[in-house]
Amino acid sequence: MDQFINDLWIQLQEYYDSFVALFPKLVMAAIAFSFLFMLANRGSGLVRTNLTRRMDDPLLAQFLARVVKISLMLFAIMVVLNIIGLGGIAAGFFTGASVSAIIIGFAFKDIGENFLAGIILAFNRPFRVGDTVELNNIKGVVVSLNMRNTQIKSFDGKDIYIPNANVIKNPVVNYTIDGFIRDEFTIGLDYGSDMHKAIQILKSTIQEVEGVLQEEKKPNVFIKDLNTSTLDITVQYWRDTFDSKFSALDIRTNAINNSLTALNDGGFYLPGDIVELKNYNNIELKAGQMAKE
């Protein structure tokens, strides 16, 4: 029993001596890791701020900031392990991590696909944060882009997360990337109306609507179609998507309301649907029978 206690004491002394010898390295490793951790956060923040200011594109700025932070954190881990004296373990760890990454990549193919698609979208940007887009028949405003999915805020307030791989593989409709978007509406007039006069009235009316562009993109009015009971005139106008003073719905409401008022003041008639009845048997039909039929 005494021999066991003596051996145990000797072993504890060896552990103590090893800990005393390792303690300065642990302190240095902790200091180095703290410094590099703060450097990683500071560096990623500076990268994000500078790139956002220069590129005016937070999507790519955020992506590059994450890459810088992850790289510095991996470097911090390598430094800490080398200070402690585990440089060989660090090299083996990263070598094993590379092999594991390949195995995991096959197991989680979809996740890897979305990750690579996120990298492609970060550099080849079909949209920016705040753009109005349509993806997979989903229309809304781009909120964010991360390594796995793209977040869209629909106009009814829903947050929709679309996998990046789907964004890459399908068409992307961007309504606001150049700042211009065209809207239109159609008005049906009675046959026999003075169409030239109606077009002139609509042109002058749409030019007075606030929010409708006049110089960069001029409005257009033309006869679109011949319907059963109406002759359709389409009014097309452009608006600036970067101008937040005017709402798209307000512009459309004012444009339609002012156009209808101007046509009514000009003496134009806007008929409803007309149903034409023909009596091929030359049999007299009474009003009751016509209503019943």
C-alpha cells in the first residue's frame, strides 16, 4: 500500500512538473488566440465596411468578410496548436479534415451544391439587397444572401428562403436592377369613338401624373386590341424604382383615375360587355323569354 501511494505521488509530481512547464505556453496560446480572434472580427468588419462603400453591394462584401474571418480563425487555431507544441497534430487535423470534407461532401451533396452556388452568386450578382426580383414564381424583395439560401421578403410579408442551387438553375427576373420599370393599364372605348383624340387626351393626362418619367423613358399610348364590345387602348408608362417618394400603387391609381376622368370629361363612353342576340327562326320573342334564356 505504501508503495502504491509513493508511486501515485511520483506520478502526480510528474503531471505537476509537466503542467508547470506547459503553463507558460498555455498563457501565450490564450493571449495569441484572443489577439487573433479580435483581429479576425476587426478584419472582417473592415473588409465588409470598405467593400460595401466601394462596391455598393453588401452581398459580395458580406461573403468576402466571412471568408476573411474564417481564414483568420483557422490561422489562429494553427498558431495556438504550434505554441502548445501540437504542430504535428494540427497538420494531421487539417489533413483529416480535408479527407472528411470530401466524404461529407458526398453525403451532403445538396448542402455542398447550395454552398458553391452561394459563392457563384456572391461574385456573379444577378441581384442586390433591396432589388425586386422573381425567383421560381416567387416575387419579392431580396433581403439577404448567405452560403446556403437566398432570403426573399414577399409583398404580403412572408420571408421565403430559396436554396441557392435553385437560383442558379432557374431564370431570375430582376425588376429594379437598372432603376426603371414599366407599368401599363388598358381602357376599353366604344366603337365609333375618336381614337386619335382619345390617345392625345391619355398622353397629356399620363404626363401630368407625379412619379411617371417623362425624359428618360417617355409614356406610350396605342390601340391594343379589338374586343367584342370595346376598342382597347393601352397606356404604358415608366417609373423610377430608386425614387422612394412615390409608391408604385399610388402612381398606378392616380394614372388610371386621372385617365378615366379626362376621358369622361372629353365625352367618351366606356361601355361594358355587350351580348348580341340573333333570332334565326324569325319567331317573336317576349322580354320574359329573352331574360329566361
